[in-house]
Amino acid sequence: EVPRLSPTNLRSPVWLRLRGALWVPAYLAVFALLEHLPRQHYWATQLPLDAVIPFCPVFVVFYCVWYVLLIGTGLFLLVRDGGAFRRYMQFLALTFFLSAAVWFLIPSCQNLRPAQMEESSIFTALLALLYRIDTNTNAVVFPSAHVVGAIGAALAVWDWQRPGRHRGALILTAVLAGLICLSTVLIKQHALLDVLGGLLLAAGAGWFVYRPVKSLSPNN
């Protein structure tokens, strides 16, 4: 049975599970601070191999889907599986705060964005807006939070369906996670090294959080 979220019952399972997300406002504050913290020196993460990767503005769609994937996964697990939600929050908190520590200690940037969009379309317009909001010299490039978060969502869905239920959801999430990781380099938002850093961080955190976990009931 899916627990109901009652605004008058603060001890309902869903409200109690929400305590696992209390780190989110603190992380957002840290992220905003790091983005606007004055820096004089940056580590440019691009490699010669990055110049070979094509520029594909259409992939901005998958880059933006990242936000829907992370929030949607969290809301679904919040209601359906308390144990999986708790581990998802632990994974994201661990990786995002570790990323913030790296961003603070080693400010990074990349210089791969095109000077001018050759085509004009809804995708290039959306990408231009993204470029203005999320600059490539804001010191929060390596490791890629998009890569870490996308893998985290896929791991969370795997965790939820481990007994063999709803395998289609895992396949869909894994495909989306892969496309999001690809989008980071195809829209020149990240360099390959940023993606590699995100993959390694996600692998380490995934092992730490999800290393053999016994089967838990949906209300854990």
C-alpha cells in the first residue's frame, strides 16, 4: 500500500522519509556560493580529444531532462520505497558535497563552447539560455554533477527493482542516464575529463552506498 502524504500527520511515513532530503537546501546554498566566489586561477579541463567530439545542440533536451529525472526519481521513491529513497539521498548528498569540495579546492573551467551558433533553432535558443545561466568558467566543472546525478538516479531505480520488478523502468532510466552523460560533452557543457571524474566519483559512492544491501521492504 502506498502511504499517503497528510499535511496534518507529520509522523506519516512520507514525512519521516523527507528528513533524508534535509541536506538539499544546504547543498544548493553551497553551490550558489561557489558559483559566485571570485577566483583568479582555473584549471582548464579540456583535452585535444574534446575537439573531435561534434557539437549537437539537440542534446540540450537530454541535459535538461536531468532535472526531471533526479526530482522525479526522488518523489517516486519517497512515496513507494523508503529504503531506496534513503540510499538515493545518501548517494546524492555524498557525491554532491564531495564534488563541492573539489570545486572549492580546484576551481575548474573549460573553453569548448562555440563562439557563435551557426544554426538558429529552438535547441540553440535553449542552449544559449543555458550558457547564460550556467557559465563554463564558474569553477564547478570537474567533476560533472550531471554525470554523477544521472548515474545516481539509475542506481536508485536499480535498487528499487532489485527483486526483479519493473525491469523496463530500469532500462529506461539507464538509457536516459547514458544520454544525459553524452549530452554534457555534445553540447560543450563539459569536457571528457569532467565526465570521467563524474563516473569515477559515482562508481566509488555507488559501491559505498549500495554495496551488498539486503532486501528491504518498501516501508524501510
